[in-house]
Amino acid sequence: MAKFTCRDYGFDCDFIAEGDNIAKVIEEYGKHSCDEHGIEYSKEALMQFILRKHG
């Protein structure tokens, strides 16, 4: 299961994207980050975040 929590990345935000479909979780968090925080991460960068966190 993949999970992104905005608070883990320094945001005062309760948004959480999680699920078994890693591509969908990456897409969901990437869209939220861009729309709400003005930060656009590449899919590759988000995949690296998941790999480091869930190693």
C-alpha cells in the first residue's frame, strides 16, 4: 500500500492519498500538491518518495 500524507512533507494540511494502486496514489497526491500548495512534483520524484518511505 502506498501512502502520502501532506504533514510528512512539511505542510500544515490533513490531505492523505493512499491505496494499493501506486500510480493512482502518485497521481492523486501530485494533483493535490500542485493545486493546493503550488508545488509540482514529477511522477519519478514521487515514486522515489514512496520507495524511500516504504523501502
